[in-house]
Amino acid sequence: MNKRYRLGEIEEAVSEMEELIDTQDDIAEIDDDFQIVVSGWSVYVERLNLTLRQGVACIWDTEAGLFMPDFDVTIVYEGNIETQEWLYYGP
């Protein structure tokens, strides 16, 4: 589906898209104590030639024995996500 949105409108538009509810997330293991859960959907910004994905940085909690969410991140890819190499991720 190709639609045009202003960058500030994308998050709201995506949250309303029912077909994305069952999209599987990816887990990027950075090291033993840190991982990023990356949303299975992405947004391509044609004018900038960038693809954006939402993610959550998770830190290992020794008391709980599992990864716990710490902060939100945006993952930026160069081009139209044909590559999985990250250009940048940040809060």
C-alpha cells in the first residue's frame, strides 16, 4: 500500500492500520545485556531515501530473568529496506 503522509502523521496512521497488528517483530541482540525489539513494519520516506522502523531498547533484568523495555528507538535504514544494515538507531 502506497500512501503519502507528512512525517508527523505517520505514527498515528500506522497505529490505525489493522493489517499491521499481526506483523512479527524482529529481535536484534546487541550483546548479552542489551537487545532491540524492532517492529516488523517500516515506513519508507522516498524524498529522503530512508526507511524508518520503530523499536524498543531492552535491558537484561537479573531479578526478573528477562529483558525489560528501557526506551523507544527509531531505526534508520538507507534506501528502501532491501538491506538490513542499520545506518543509525536512537531515541
